[in-house]
Amino acid sequence: MARAADGWGYRGYWLAEHHLSPGVSSATPAVLAALIASSTRRLRVGSAASLLAVTTPAVAAEQWATIARAVGDRVDLGFGRVHAPTPPGEGRPAAPGSRVVDGLPVPAAPPSPWRDPALVETLRATARVLGVHRTDAPPLRDELRLALDLLGRGHTDAEGRPHGSSLLSGAPVSVHVLASSGGESARVAGELGLPLVANYHVAPASVLETVAAYRDAFRPGVLPAPRVAVSADVVVAGTDAAARELARPYAQWVLGVRRGTGATPVPSPEQVDAFDWTPQDRALVADRLEAHVVGSPEQVVTRLEALARVAGAEEVLVTTATYRAADRFRSYDLLAQAWRDRPTVHLPEPARATA
């Protein structure tokens, strides 16, 4: 897929970090990114995102600096943070109800998954298997500052001891932050002057709050001005009807994620037909379905233009889940052609946010 994307004209190929998920091969983004970078000519490779609950800023910086030393200035290190389940009745205020903003569907937030004790215990058990014990993690700002220092001139700890290496210092690694709400991640990304990736495909209800919090907090730092990328789940086919057919397994696939069973292999058409939905199931995935960008190339490009315009984004990340790999390849190919041929589409080249 990455080699094909390189030929189609995509700017980069980023990898998420998902552990112990039966349908996902991306448990180690740095390993896959190194393989991809060595097999492509110009694609930027990156993580969206390396999880600070699972790794440390120093280890992540060393991994991605190693890749950058081998392939040069085409490495993007994204950081994200996994938050502990929030008990019912606690947490951030609810986002507004479903609405359309300048052509962009912004759905209502789904019911809180943390109300299910079985789900919470499943996630805690997975964390134990992974060895995630960082209940006293430092503030996100401190973790990002450490990574930036190591990739820059080095880090001096609280006792005045210097830390760094020739591998890290000055490595051509661009750092960004992935955020799904207007909380700590978006705010700290702004305060440090880092690029932000707003997570519309996973948390579409809060995408506008995410971007607003980032811009409100922004101070010149790594970048002189804010820079936003925004993600979307996309399925493209020759016609709207054909795309809707390819997208049918998506709801059942998302439901598995929301139930805590992990991203399973995308269901077959037969499995989709046989699945018995409950009203609670449908409510749990309604926001993702409303935000799912599905249709002909022209229809999808129009939707993605609206997403970029409303979010004020310079880049759009797309991810596609279909049962057949050939349909997924074709979707990316059709989108690249349509995006390239549409004269009104123009996203500037990304600023290099190199630490």
C-alpha cells in the first residue's frame, strides 16, 4: 500500500499504534515506518501517534531519530496519550448535538463507553498485559519538552545533569501532537508551538473544540504559526451506490472497537448481513457513521474540502477500512486522482516542524 501511495502522489504514510488488536498489524509504528521508508522514494513516514502510556518520550525519540538518520528529512513523530476511563457523570462537558457547519457534518457525541464495567475491566486487563503502569505519568508538556530537547541540543535534568546523544541531537524529525478533544493534548501542542492533528475520524463530535483549543493556546515555538492536519475515514468507489456497498462493514467494525474487543478484521458481506443490531449498538456508532466520508470521487473530495475548510487544516489524513484489500487500494487511487485533478483543491506544502 505504501509503495502504491508513493506512486499515486500522497505526501506521507502514517501509522497508528494499536496493541493486541486482532485485525491490526500496526503495533510497532517505528518498525513499520522504517520498512516503508526503505521501500519508497519520497513519502514522509510517521506515527499518529506513538502512545506515551506505552513508551517514553526518550525511547520514541531514539526510534524515530534512527529512521531519520537512515532516510533523511521525511520522518514525522506524532505523540498521543491514552487517558484512563472516566467514571459515569465525570469528565468534560458534553459537546453540542448533531449539526452541519459549512457543509461539514459534526455529529453528537456517542454514549460514554465507560459506563460498561466489563469494558473498563477489559481495557485494564490489556494494560496489565502490555505492562502499562504509568499511573503517575508526568504532565504532557514535560514529556513533549523532553522529546524536543533530546532532538535538539540535549536535555538537562532537574539535578543539572545533561542527557543526549549524537543520534538524537539535530536529527531531522518533525514532531506533532494527536488530539481528540479540546483538553490537555490540544492545549499543550499550542503552548509549545507544535503542529496539531485533530482526530475527526475517531472523535468527530469534538473536532471543532479540539482545533479551537489549540489555536487559542498557540504560542510561536517549533512553528511560527498554527498548523493543523485533520483525519477522516473514507471510502471511494466509482459511484455513490458502489461506495455505500463497500462501506457496509464499517459500522460493525467500529462497534468492535467501541466495545473494547479491538479492531477486528473487517467483516465480510455475509457477516454484515447476519449481524443482529440492538438500539444500543446503533447509538454507539452513530457519530462515526455520520462522519464517514463515503461516495464517488467528486462527492468525497467535496466532503474533504469542507472538513479542511471548517477545521482550518493544511493537510488531510485519510484511512480506509473495506473487506477486500483490492477495494481499499482502488479507493485510495480514485481519491488521489480526484484530489489532484480538482483545481480548487490547494493545500500548501507542510512546514518542517523539526525540533
